[in-house]
Amino acid sequence: MTLRPVQRDDVALLDRWRNDPEHESQYGDFLAMHRRRTVNQERWEVDGLLSEQEGQLLICLDDEPVGALQFHPVQYGPNRGSIAINLGIAITPAARGRGIGSQAQRLIADYLFEQTLTQRVEASTDVTNVAEQRALEKAGFSRDGVLRGAQFRLGEWHDMMLFSRLRTDA
């Protein structure tokens, strides 16, 4: 399993995944109005979907994309030292349940600790998404607690479970 930057030819695949309810699953379905076919292409033209603290990488098995991992900064205070990096992940249905998500999230956290000054890498998932909770724990993340009513999805508010990995945990 490897992580690699998105190439121009991958943008159409990311757009297909984004518009496929089976790929997005119930946990990534933010209604059709959230989806726009050109979002990835527009962003790819700006920075290739990758910058120091924000980006998207493809998760590959034998050079074949099986998912995508996104990360972005979250500000917890007014200074640069108070910036955490939040992860999001989506794996194709055929590749789920094989430990790929755990490996990918461990790899990106390790990379972010090596290449940035961030102290905290975090991820959240629906409180009912037990598979992702296990994946995060296997990737070395600790359960921080519940974010009540934090996400509006599928027409209702959902509680999220927050996980983190600190530089000192690595």
C-alpha cells in the first residue's frame, strides 16, 4: 500500500468517486448539492491538490487507486503552533476491511510529523462508524471524545467521535 500525489489523469476518477453514493458510503454522503464535477479539476490546476498543510493523496495497492486521503489545517488558537491537521479518508467498497485505512492514516500522520511542525493530527468519524474507529486506533490514534451534533448529513445532525495522534505519541 502506498500514498501518492494526485496526477491530472486521476482527477476524473476522484470526481466519479465523489458522485458515487456507494463509494462515499452513508458517512460521506453530504447530498447531491455538495457534489460538483469540476471541484477537483479546478483545485488541481491551482496546486495539484497538495500543499504543505492541506491536500489530497491517492491510496494505491499495486499502483491501482483504491481510495483517497485528505488533510487540512484546524486552528485551535491564534498562533501557528495551535494548528492541528485533520484527516479524512474514503476507501473503495472492494478494498474495505483489509487494513488499508489504518496503514494510510498511519503513513500520513508519520509523514506530517516528519515534514511539518504540527503537534497534533486528528480525525473524526460518525459515532456509529465502528470500522473507522478501529482503523484509527490501529493507526495509533487515541479516542478524545464525542463532538455532539457536529455534522449535518443525510438531513439530520450526527455526533462525531474525535481521535488524535500527537507528535509525542509517535
